[in-house]
Amino acid sequence: MTRLLYETDPYLAKFDATVEKVNGEWVVLDRTAFFPGGGGQAPDTGWIEDLEVVELRSNDSVMHRVPDNHFNVGDRVECEIDWERRHDLMRGHTGEHLLFSTLSKIHPEIELVKIAITPKKKSFMLRGAINWALISIAQQEANHAIMAQLPITEQWVSKDSEVVKDIRIKVERIHGDKVRIINIGEIDKAACAGVHIQNTRELRMLLVTKLTSARPAGDFEIEFETGKTAMESALRLATVGLQASDTFGARPDDLVSAIDNLKEEMNGLRSALRRYSQASLANLKPEKYEGVRIYSGSFEGIDKKALIDAANDLTKEERTVVVMASADDRLLLVVASSRDLDLDSREILLEALKPVEGKGGGGRNFASGGAAMPQAAIDVVARGVQLVKAWSGR
């Protein structure tokens, strides 16, 4: 069984070891400082004798995937972990413990669902009602703990120890009889098999950067950053916030209220626009061409169902064609024809959408499609009408 050096010294970046087993690209050493991943933390990368370790697996031993290796059992090898990457992951893992702990003290009902600590993303998912107001408080508490330079220590206890009753733990995930506990000063105690920093000062700063829905896996996902990355993001976001405040003519502290008021105003305008479009749709008059009634128009803010229902109602009349579009976030085009006409609605639709690289489908009497260019709705409808007239004049 491989001796796990990272358990006793997570700061060990260089070490030597003896090759115990080689199976193609996979190498087993008698001892290793490579963390194989766990607790949501990504595995290490690095080098064995200048050959890249690209993957790690763990069962009874840690297996290192080293492409193009020519190692033999008994070889003494020099190994090195990608330390900058490892330290970033260690900070992220400790940051996750700290942030979730402060959140759970404010809101004890939340439940941790999943953790992701990778070079590109530091986040955790949870169940429970969370908002930016709670995150703001938890973030402040976490940064107070960072400034307090709290020691981070580990201890091993038996699974049936009284200590286990007072820590954050999911017993069903613990293999074996021993539990490893990570302590952040006296403010958090949690069962964990990952590698952590030694003092909260190494985090320098913790910043929450995103709160998004995580359903169905959980209710929310919280993304955060630590260290220099957090500082740079904080400065960038502060500048963005101040620029937005100037744009809205509001104080920074009143920016959220100003945006809420604007959203309410916009929703009112959209509702009015929707009512106007629906009234215009209801009063739509056809153009008669070669004995065919052609209903056409472009309507802003109207929903897809209203447009489709109108097209179906209008084409109940004989010798009728509908070419209508909705221009909102996207362009939606509907082409429909009464069943007594030998017009291919799908063909007209696709040809009308071609200049805007739109897509769609349907049958001979009804087709719908769209494109990411709502500003082109009037032109697309006009093109559709011309195609219908070209068909009618044959």
C-alpha cells in the first residue's frame, strides 16, 4: 500500500520514491505526495522524472498515469507536484469549509450537496433558501476569520468518538474506523480527507462571485474565489458597480433598488407593448393578391402561443396565407396556409429565414422557426410575403 505523504505534510512538493508496479502508463510508487482527489477537490498534476503525471486514481494504492514512461520496478525516481496548482486547490478547499461554515451558522437549515474545487472553478451546491443578503453577511464573517489568521489543524478520531457528534460529517461517506477532522480555529470542525492550508491568512481574501440555480441537484450553487484572484475580481466588480451607479444616476448603495425600479418599469412597458401588439393582431387586415388573402405583420412583445393561435384561426378561411413574426429577444416567424392551397409553408419559412441564418420546421400548412436577429423581423416578413406572391403568380 502506498504511503500517503500528503496526509502528514500537505506542503511537500518534491520527494523521491521507489517504483513498486508498472502497468503500461500507470505507475505505483511506495510513497507519494500526489493527492488523488477527493472531497470535491481535483487531483494533483506534476512530474515523475520530468515526465508529466496527467491522471491519478486511488484504491488500495495511488496510481499515477505517466504516458511514455519506461520505468521498471525498483527504480528510484524524483517526483514533483505542480505546487502553484496544488496550493490554489488547497486554498479553495479551505475557503469552501470556511464559507459554508459561516453560512450554516446564519442559516442552519441549509444542506451541503456537492463541492467542486478545480483550477477553473471553486464552488459548492446546497439545498435551502439563500440570497445575496445572507451571502454578504457570511462573506464578511469569512474574511474576518482570514484576518484573524486562524490555525488550521487536523485530528484523527475513531468513528464512534464523542467528538464526531459535534462536527460536520456525513458518516455514510467515511470508509474505515477512523475519521479525519479539519479544524479552522474554533469556528469550524468538519470531516474531510482533502488537503488544506495551515492558516487562514494564506487565503488573503474570499469573494463570492456568482449565485445561480443548481436544480435539480440542489437549490443553489455558490461560486467563489480566493487570494489574488479574489482581490482582482473585487476591484473589477467594484469599478463595474460604480460605473453602473453613474449610469443610473444612483448612489452605489441604492443601485439594486434603482435596477429593481427599472425592471418594474420595463415590465410595465412590455405589458403595454404586448397589449398593443395583440390589439394590432386582432385588427389585422389581409392583402389580396391573385385571389389569395395574405395576412402579414411583425409584432413586438407578443408571445409565441398568441402568434400561433392567430395563424391557426386565420387560416381556417379558404385561400389564406399567414406570414407573421414576433420580435422580442429572438425572431420568431410563423408561416401558415389554408388546406385548400397547394403552398409549402415550410419551404417559404426556410427561404425567408435564410438571409438571417435562421432555422425551423413544420409541414405544408404550418411551419415556424427563428433566428437570433429580432431586428430583422420586418425584412424577414417582407421576404416571406414576396415568396408567397411569387408562388401565387405562377
